[in-house]
Amino acid sequence: MNALWWFALPVLLLPVWWHRRKRVQSQAALMATARFLPRTEPKQTRVWRWSDPLLLLVRCLLLAVLIAWLADPVYPWRGDTVVVTAGADKVWVEREVGQAGLAGAERVTLPAAQALSWLHTHEREWTGDARLLVLGDVPMPATKPVFGRAVTVRTQPTVLANVERHVVIASARPQAWRRLFAAQDGVEKIVVDEAPGARTDLIIWDRAGAPPATLRAALWWVTNPAAFPELAKARTLNGLQYADSARGHLWHHPAWPPQDVDAARALLDTWQQLHIGPRPYTLPSQTFAASKGANAPAPSGALRDILLAILVGLFVLERSLAHARRR
């Protein structure tokens, strides 16, 4: 939509019209010998004259720069570029850059989740022969990226650090719940604490009575819904009831605690997907070919600061010239 501002260029005719002088009709003075000449009607001659041509030029430039600032143009100025995700292995990056022949290319370091979207946003800033290489642990996007130019992605999954999930079990049958966490695998480690604290991620409330009102946790697994009035209006998903409360998120299932390994894994997977969040999956290394059907990215505003500075300078100059004219 910003490009539509270029249709406003005809407004540059306004200062031209404003600075055009009015036509002046010259006065004819009769000479004594004019009575011997044939009588003719006087003629008018239209002459274009301009007042303050320097001020006119500045005002035209001011309007032109204003329109350009609103249109947000993009000038292709970037050459070969290597986008490196934050935390990527430096030795591996240097090896990949050398193999691609981009040792002298510009390097941009970005968070992994923003690498592909940043390329799409700034795509119009690269020259036609520029090569683009993305290195690092780039997460798999929800949809396949489409670029107007070829983009090569080389990925190296980051070794995930161990993550501790602190759990408090308030139950007369704690061993039944401890067996549940034996099905947990991967980099996440379940730590069962005796009492809740600031690091508690989950409280399993397997008691008939309600917990203390001051007890808080991000998530509660509840076996007795009567102890939590909020579950009376809970929504249900695959038999799992869930609701929000002042204590935290509440989950309830009538078949808890799980009685077999499959049910335990299903509950842990649900915890991972709905509450903790899915584990990131690294995008496979590949090259995205240029697509003619790629949508033109929105203007990135790369020149707006420069145009704004020019606009302010021209405005100050225009005001100075206009003031000097009136003196």
C-alpha cells in the first residue's frame, strides 16, 4: 500500500503554479508619427516568469522527499550475506562459510526463530546476484518459506541442556504418582520436592480436601474436583477437564493416577504439548529455490531515517528562504 503514495507526485505542480507570476499587460505610449501609420488592435504577449526560483526548487524537493518517505522505497544495497543464528557453533560456522565461498560476505547474527522471517522482510534489499546463506539451529516453520530469491539453509541442531521440572506430590499414594514419572525421557528431568517453593512447576493434589488458599503453582493435577469450585465450569478435551483459577491452571481426569505405561506417557505428552510447549524441531538443511509467486515483502523502512533527515533539512531551508523573501 505504501507504493500508492507515488501517485501523489503530481502535487509537485502546486509550487510551480504558485510561483508563476501573473501576466502583465504593458502600457502603449502613442508617438507623434503614429497617426500616419495604419491603425491596428493592440496584442497581448504571454510571458512565463518565475519568482524566487531557488525557493521553488526547494519546495519541489521538499514535496518529492515527503512522498518518498511515505512510499518507503527500498534500494538494493546488500551483497552476499550469511545469517548466523545466535549460539551456533563457531567452528562449524567457519567451515560452512568457507565451503560456500562466502568468507568475505556480510554476517548478520539473529535469534534462531527470527532468521527466516527477517530474510523475507528485508528481501528487497539484496542485489540481484547476491547469495544468501543461513547457518545454525533454525526451527522448522509452520509453513514452507517462499522467497523471491534462492536461500540456502545449513542447520546444526543445538544440544539441548537438561531441564528440571519440579513437582510436589500431595497424596496418600505417592508411589503411584512416582511411577508415572518413570516414563519420562529426554532432556527433561523430574524432581519431586517435599514442599512447594518458587521453582515448583506442578502440584499433584490427590486429597479430598482443598489446599491452602495461599498455595500457588503454574499447574495442578487434581483428583477430587469437588475441592476446586473452578472445575465445576471446566471445559473438557479428550476426557481431560481444565480450568483456570487464582492458584494456577487446573487439570482433572477421572482415571488418575494412570494405571499403565501408555496412559502415563499420554499424560506426560499432554503436559509437554499443552502446558510446557512443544520441543523445537530443527529444519533440515536445504536450498529454497527462487519462486516467482512469492509475495512481495512489506517495506522494511531501511531508507526512512535517511529520508526523514533530508526532509527536516529541506524544511528548515525552505523556512529560511521564505523568511528572507519577506524581509
